Amino acid sequence: MLNRRFVVAPTLALIAVATLASGCGSHGSPTSADTDDLCAPATGAGPAVPGPNPVGGGPGGAPAGPVLQGLGQAWQAVNTLAAQYELRETKGAEVETAKVKFYFKKASKYRYEVAQHTASIKNGSTSVFDTRSRQITSRLGGIASFVPIKGTLDDARSKSVRGWTLDQTDYATQVEMFLAQGAAVTQGPAGGAPTLDLQRPARYNGSIELVRATLDPQKMLPVSIEMIAGGQVVYKKRFTGIQVNPSISADKFSL
């Protein structure tokens, strides 16, 4: 993710693509309904934020324990991960969208390949970063691709429109946030996707009322993550093509 306010000269830009895509909306097989839902700005009062629920159960009455246990077991088995995501993030009139393929290696290495992005980032740009060392290296798409750009996750240029750093919104951080803090659970229809609701997570300094994750009922890993503030969805990320423990060479995480 890259804040457009800092992209005056493309050769100076870091591509921090954590909240990155201009191709919007697919969940499983893309549909027009999915696309409209992801790309349209939030209107009206937005989704209702549920009241506090004990970790033992959500509004639907489903016990949280088995769902969180399933997520925990699935995540513990992950050593590497590859997937695509599509994202829409807003702050007032500012909108950032992205379509990104990412690779992850425990415990902290990422590679983001930008397929489509709002005007601030060239298509074909790539970033690699480590959430422990907080170092990021990027190569822009186009004629500047031969020039590596180095920085840190704290650089203003590497933040999203809401000011979040890559390690606030990366896949591992968000999965582990649900596991560490506990979450209320709404169980979908029999055999359907369970939903985890986490209220006012400390990681976002009180700016987010609710974080909601929908899990793949087979993989038990998130396929959708939403954040709600002021009754509006201000962040929505959908994951497709999730591969658990694919073979990823070490040089994938260097540029």
C-alpha cells in the first residue's frame, strides 16, 4: 500500500502494498455481485456493530472454541502461503484499491506482486519485506524496475491511506490477532463459513470498532477480512487461490 500523497516522483516511491487494487471483487469465482460489493463506496449507516459477546459464543450462538481451535490448528500447520487478494481501503474521500499476489514464509517474510493498483503504484511493481527487521525493498514496474528502492515499514511513503504500516495489515498479523485476543463467532449455515468478530483490537489504537474475518470452512483460514469504523466498512480484503505450504525458494524474498 502506498499513500498517494507521497508519490510525486515514481522513482522515489516505496511500494508498500499492504493495503493495495484496482481490479475489485472476487470471492471464489468472481461474480458481478461480488465486484459491486467490493468496489462500491460504503453508504448509509453501514453494518451494525454487535454488542460485546463472550469468547464462548457469538450472536448466532455458536461456540467460539471449536472455530478458534480450528483456525489455530490450521495456522500452526502453515509454513509457507501463497494467495491473491483484492482490497479497498478508505479514509474520508481518499480511496485506495489493489489486486496483489503475495507469498509468505513464517515467521515474517513477504513478497507482494502488484497486478493492479490505483494510480499511485505502477502495475508490475514488487516489494519484499520482513516484519521483524522492518526492512522493505521495492522495484517499480516499467522502466524504473532495475532500480531497487530500500526503506523501512515506518516510512510515510510505505503507509496506507489510513496510515497503517504493512505489518499492521499483513495476513499473519491479522490471523494471530484473532487467536491472541479471542473473538466472538457467528456460525454460518450447516457446513458454511464461520465468521469471527473481534471488537476494538488494540493494534489499531481504538480507531476500528470491529474486525470481521470469514473463514474457508475447509481450510479454516481467512478468505475475507473487514474493518468497520463509524458504522462503515473502511477496509475490505478478499483472498482467493490460497495455497498452503507451497514450495517457495529463498530468493523469492530478495530483490
